[in-house]
Amino acid sequence: MGVYKYASLRPSQAKNKKWQLVLYDKDKQKQKTIQFGDNRYEDFTQTHNDKLKKYYIARHNNGRENWSVPDTAASAARWILWEHPSITKGFEHFLRRFHLKRLE
């Protein structure tokens, strides 16, 4: 996890994906790009429905998804799309959680 120091978030151009997260090293060199969030389904930032958030977390908290590192689609979806009712707040939470700085 220590390799990543910066992150950027923008709408995805990939088929059926909502967002693209790019992780960078201390020299601001791109290290990994993650496409996440299936655009065929709504998430907490769209519904603001606490019950759906609870169901999502229960359904995905099965030991197969790694939410403890910043470089998985599962982690990006969990902390950016399902933690706060806005993308901005979710991304800020993600940055704090993984000790990253925003890179525009």
C-alpha cells in the first residue's frame, strides 16, 4: 500500500463502468488504473437509501473482497460509492482512509 501517494477520480470511459480511479506514486507517476461501479445499477450516492447501503455492505462483506487496500475495484466501490451520499464526500473519505492526496 505504501507505493501510492496520490489519487485522481474521473468518470469512466469503460463499458458499463461509472468511475475511473488512478493511483500514483510519490513522484506522481501513474501506477494503477481501476474502473469501478457498474453503471447498470444505482449506488448510495444516487439513492441515498440507508437500507440499500446496509444490504450492499452485507452482500459484499463476504471475505472475497479486499476493502483494506486502495488498489481494488471492491475497495473503491465500497468507500467511494457506498460510504457517503455524495461522490465528493466518498472520495474525500477514501483519500483520508488510505493516506492519499488528491491529484487533479
